[in-house]
Amino acid sequence: MSYIYAIFVQPIEDILRNILILSTGIAGDAVLAILCLSFSFNLLLIPFYYLAERIQKQEFTVQQKMRNKKSEIKKAFVGYERYLVLNELYRKHGYKKIYALRSVVPLMIQLPVFFAAYKMLGAYDFSSTATNLLPINLSKPDELLSGLNLLPVIMVLVNIVSIMFYSHVLTFEQQVNGYILAGVFFVILYASPSSLVIYWIFNNAFGLLKNIILHLKNKSEVTRSKKIVGGLL
């Protein structure tokens, strides 16, 4: 287990720590430094997220092609006969059951980042770097709601908005998994240091912004294509 951590998590943790130290020296405010950390690391991960989204889109596309036929097969057949007919459907589409793992590729990218950020920010000493933006101790839970923590609630709300915005390209199962994951993050991070929750809020916000930009870009491309086709006609 230590080897896995040393290979996949420790390098990310070191990069995060170095970026945070540099950002703290530039920004002079702990929350702004965490914002810079989140923004910088998201930029570094763009190629990986782009690849993950392409892989996930492939899974979504083939599942959409097979969805109606799969529904018919499940209604018409049972047991081993259903298994054989479904396998024939998969064969016709060049699909293998292991390809279903493509839908969790983005999560597999996020997990080592989460563990690295959890360990680094949880142990980071913010005592020498104050923040004027929030009346909290970043090394402890925020307790902004009369002893209850507000920041984890904001984090979950940003997650939910992201899932709702992206729902048009997600299957029902993927949406449910997204909501479950948001709940898991809420439970895990509720009593965590505020620095970690703030970092994840910024991460989720940047993810939502990225999806909005991609959506607008795709929408403009579709509109431009329709205009070209209309001009040809």
C-alpha cells in the first residue's frame, strides 16, 4: 500500500504543497492562496480531464445506441437466454462489459488528487498566514452556523448544480452516482479543516465553469453548422 501511495499520491501531494507555498507568498492571504492552488492545479489537469471526458463520452454514446435494444431484450428474455442475447448485442457494437469502467475514469483521476489534497491541506500550518476574507481558522472546521459547518453545505450545493447542469449528457445511473458521491464527500469533509473544504469548493466551481464554457462552445458550433447547412440549401 505504501508503494501505491508513493507512486500515485505522494508526487501530487508534493506538487500541491509547492504550489500552495508559492501562492501564499504571492497572494499573502490563505484563502486566496488556496484559490490560486485550485486554479493552478486544475490547469495542470486539463489534458487528463479532457482525455477522461473523451473516454466517458465513448461509453455514453455506445450505451445510448444500445439502450432501446437492451430494454427490449430484458423484457423479452430471462436468465441464461437473456445473457446470450445481450452478449450478441454487445458483439455487434464491438462492446465488452469491462468498457463500463470507462464511466468512472474521471473519478479515478480525482481520487489520488483528493487523497493528496486531504493529507497535505490537513497537515498544513496556516498559523503564519491569516485570511481577511473569512472569520475562521483554516486548520479547523468553520462552525459558521452557530457551531454547525457551512462550507461543506456550500460544497455539496455546487456539486448538485454541476450535476444538474451536465444532466443532459449523463445517464440516470450516472446522475444518481454523482449525487451519491456528493453525499459521500459531504460526510467525509464535514468535520475536516476548512482549508480542505474551501479547496474542494474552488475545484467544483472551476469544474462547473469549465462545463459551462464547453456547453457554450458546443452550442455555438451547432448553430454555426446549421447556418452553413441552411446557406447550402
